Amino acid sequence: MNPQIRTIADLDRVIHEPGRLMLMALLFAVDRSDFLYLQHETGMNKGTLSSHLSRLEEAGYVEVEKTYRGKVPQTLLGLTAAGRQAFEQYRRNLRGAL
Amino acid sequence: MDEIESLLNRPKAYYNIDGVGELAMGFMCLAYSLLGWLQANAPKGSIWHGMPAFMIYVGSMCLILHYGPKAIKKRITYPRTGFVEYPKRDTLWRPMILGAVVSAALSAGLMVGLRRHWNMTTPAALIGLLFAASYAYGIARIGMARWKWAVVCVVALGSVAIAVLPADVVGALAGHSSVRGAFLLTFMLYGAVLLVSGGISFWLYLRHTEAPAPEAQ
């Protein structure tokens, strides 16, 4: 197989989906953020955002912490070490493919 | 690839989405210039020349700078558009401190190199232009609103205007020392411009955002 095509085939499909790619990029640049911030920045509705985050959590890329801000429940999200590594690898592969 | 890079810069722009960063910087510049003006114009023996007043003033200013933005973020920004915890390495303090040190070193070098011209106001203008350049770099790098370029122009033009003002006019501000007067004017200019810019950002933020219903969390 042509090496460039091989690089495209090697792209991480969990991250490659546009919605999840947005989330990974936003979370990569911060330590942690809450659900509301991701919703505000991506413009996704709650259901779509939850679904993407669950997929990323299943893959071990995102860790979710349920906490409270005063009396209001707050969901804090951050990339795991594996998530950071996977995103860096994805960027390298994408650069290589382009 | 560019879209990914732009997304990676979004959290940096988010820090000043409410204008609080600029409000804090503007407050700091105005507070320092007020202190400088008081020290230059207060009569001899006034409390403003003593160390205790200086320590209390600077201590109060630091407390306001530390807790003020945090309180605004906690009560207004986080409930409206969400909470972000930044990695330590990504704070803006390092480049800001570096910029201040470089500016101070350049001005000191210029003043020492031209000892016969102690009354010159060029160092203040030089710092103003450096400040405008670093602000412009920030706008371009993190993609702030386009109208922020007006801030760059006002600071750059204001700094040049201060440099060409007659020395006695500038000196009248600060006990007939034109260099001190120029620095006071420069800090007042930064403070006023940043406060206005931060205030506009804050007003626009309040106008365009509202806290979601409680179940959204």
C-alpha cells in the first residue's frame, strides 16, 4: 500500500469524527473544563455532546468527574494521558497524510 | 489542520471572553499611575512618601487583582459559558513578565546610554510601542475580536503623542520630572484604554450570553 494512503488508514477513527475531534482539540488545550464550556464552544446539544463524550470515555481518552459547584451539579472533563497521546499521534498522522 | 490549531487556541481566547483580564490590567495600570502621581505631588512628609502607605496600597491592589477577577469569573462567567481550568504552562503571565522585563531593560539602556538627555520621553513611547506590538501579537495569535485592533492603534498613537509633547507639559504632572511624567501618562493611557476595552468586552459578553436553565448542567 502507498505509505500516504496507509497513513490515512491509520487515523484514529474514534478521534476522526468531526464532533469528537472538536472535543479532543478543546480538551487538549486545557487541564479540565465543564460540560457547559464544551457545549458553548461546540454548539452541540446536550444529547449529542453526551454521546460523543461517552464514546471518548469508553475509548479511555476522556475522564469524567461528577462534582458540585455550590448546590449545582457540575461535570468536569479532562483528557487522560492516553487521550493526550492519541491526539498527538492523530495530529502527526494527519500532517503526514496532508 | 488550521481548524484544529484554531480550536487549540480557543481556550486562550476564552480567558478574556468577558474582558476581565483587560479590566484587571487596566485597573493595575491606573492604580500604579495614581500611586506615582501621589508620590510625585504630595508635600514632603506626607504619608505617600512612607513605606507603610506604599505597602498597604500595593497590598490592597494585589488583593483586588487576585480576588476580583476570580469573583467575576465564579459568579458571572462560569455559570453562563462554563468553567475552564488552564494548564500552568499556558498562562499569559510568563510572556507578560518577559515583555515587562525586556521593556524595562531597553528603557534603562536607552536612558543610561543618553545620560545628557534625562528629560527625554522616548523610553515611555518605546514601552508603549512594545506594549502595542505585544497586544497585536496576542490578538493575531488567539484570534480576539477585530475591533481590538483599535486598542493597538490608540496605544501606539497615544505613546507617540506622549513622546512628542513638550517636556514642561509632561513634567508638570510629576513634580517637573518629564521622564516620570511621561511614564505616568503612559500608564494612565494603558489603564484607561484597557479599562474601556475590557468594559466593552464585558458589556458585549453580558449582552450576548445568559446562564442556562439549571438542568443544563
